[in-house]
Amino acid sequence: MENVLRPLIVVGGAVVLTLLIGWATDLLLRKADARHSETPLWGLLRRGRVPYQLVLCSAMLRGSYDQAEVLLGHRMAVGQILSLVLIGSTAWLVVRIAAAIVQTSYSRYARVHHDAARVRRVRTQVSLIMRVVTAIVGVVAAAAMLLTFPAMRAAGASLLASAGIVGIVAGVAAQSTLSNMFAGLQIAFGDMVRLGDTVVVDGEWGTVEEITLTFLTVRTWDERRITMPVSYFTSKPFENWSRGTPEMTGIVYWHLDHSAPIEAMREKLRDILRECPAWDGRAYGLVVTDSTPNTIQVRALVTAKDSDDVWTVRVVVREQMITWLAAEHPYALPRVNTADAVLPQGGIIPAQDGVAQGHRLNHHHRAASAADSTPRAGR
């Protein structure tokens, strides 16, 4: 009877004590979160409730399973399992605590600074720092788990002796992976590209959606995702429309007839922009930039606070200007002339008449020459 009650008392007591300590800790964190609503730290720490309780329970069972006298024939196996659970849950808890601290620091920084570019830069750095911390904690936890096995401890000396050769081989084999990892750190702390930046890569326009240590994801305007190695951004040129200030200048082109009312178009452009909420009011302009025998090229410049708004302004200006020209000045739209040109009185000979007259003169000249060259019969 004692062999049954003692394990139940030890295991049940550990579980009940774990639940009580976890409930009390969660209650304290909830009160602290309600008292300090300006910081999300206490609310984020509550997310580590599960690994925290696992650490408590596994630690108490690991320290008292000998007294439980349970599974005497498998005491080493039970201790090994409890050790593995303790190490894994501790690593999980460390990652949750680090995430809470880093996220709180980022939230405080974003609340104080209103510069969107600087906030995105810090967000990118925080994201990559958390990935590095998670990777380091995971590697350390895996190594600690392996070292709990006696065979791995016995092989430790040989592993250390061959670490140099293994490191060289691994470095050569994972050269591209390591270069991507260093490129990811360079992107994070070199402020080359940040989460939320608008970029153009390989002719594709999109927004940086995710940055990891090895790859970067760009979300295009049509909801496609382009995934590429981060080393691309450290070895090839690319356009970053959000670097520095997000303000942009957009261009709209029209090909119109030479009789297009340029001054009236300038006034219409001003009226269109005044009614467009996406225009930031900084500047605008309309000029003739080129001329061909059939049309002229008219260019309008508009400004907006970011790339999304400049696209909206360009679309609105292009559409409303064409609609206004078609309704008010249809002669300004390009057309193909098929009628003969009307010359003023006293002008030069038309080209076709001149050609015809030239043909007639040439015909008379050839006839006269032929007549002169014909042999005449003697008397």
C-alpha cells in the first residue's frame, strides 16, 4: 500500500504545488499589467505561463522522484526523461522572457519616436535579434540534452579534438548559408532594407514582408510573394523607395495633338489635385517634354507622402484628365490625318502637282530627245 501511496503523494503534490504557484504568479502578473497599462511587459510575461509551470513541475519531480520509489527498475530512464523535459521547458521559458523584454523595448521606442523609417529599422533589428536568440537558446538546449547521455559525455573529448576539422568541413559545405546569415545581420544593423519598405527588385514592385537570417520575402501589389536570399541585397543594386523620407514624386504622361490646350490643362490639373486626398500639396507641374510630327508629349509631376499615395494620385490624374479632354477638348486627343492639306493662296505648288508637272516635263524632254535622235531619210 505504501508503494502505491508514496508515488501518488509525490507526483500529486508536485502537480498541485505547480498549479498553485502558477496561479499565484499569473495573478500577480495580471495585477501588475492592470496597474502599469503603459507597458505591455507584464501581459507578455503571462504568455510564458505554460513553460513556467513545466519548469516547476519537472524540477520538483526531478528532485523527488527518488523518494517516490516508483519504477525501481527504470529509475535511470525516469530521471533522464525528467532532465530532458526540464532542459526543454527552461529553454522555452527563456525564449518567452526574452521575447517579452524585446517586444516591450520595441513598443516603448515606437511610442516615443514618430519617425516611421526609424521605427521600421528598429523593428527589423528586433526581429532578427529574436531569431538569433532563439537559435542560440535552441542550440544550447540541444547540446545540454545530448550531454545528459553518458555516451555523449564519453565522446566529448574526441568531439573536441576533431572540432577543428569538422568546423572547416562544415564551413566549406555551408558557405552559402553562412554568407546569407552574415548578410542578414548586415541588413539588420546596416539599415539597408527594413520591414515595410517599398522596394523594386528584378523589375517587381512590392513591400518587404519578412526578413530572416537566410531569406527575405517581398509582397507584390498583386498579393504574390517573392522569396530571395538576403545576400541578394548585399551584392546587387535594388531600389528602396522608403529609405530616408517616404515622400515621392510621380509622373504622368499623355501623347496629345499639337493643338492641345496646355494652359487649360495646367488649371485642370490643379483642380484635380485639390480634390484628391492622396496629394500632399507639396508641388505639381505640367510641361511639354517632347514633340513628334504627329503628337506632343505632355508630362505632369505630382507629389505624395508615400509610394501608395503617389500611385493613387497618378491614376486619378491620368483618368480625370483624359475624361476632361474627351468631353471638353476632343480635338486635343491624338488622331490620324487623312485629308489633303489646304494651302494658302499664293503658296507654293503642292507636292503632288509638282510631281505631276515634273513627270510631264520629263515626258516632253524624252520625246524631244527621241525625235532629235531619229535618223532622217535623205532626198
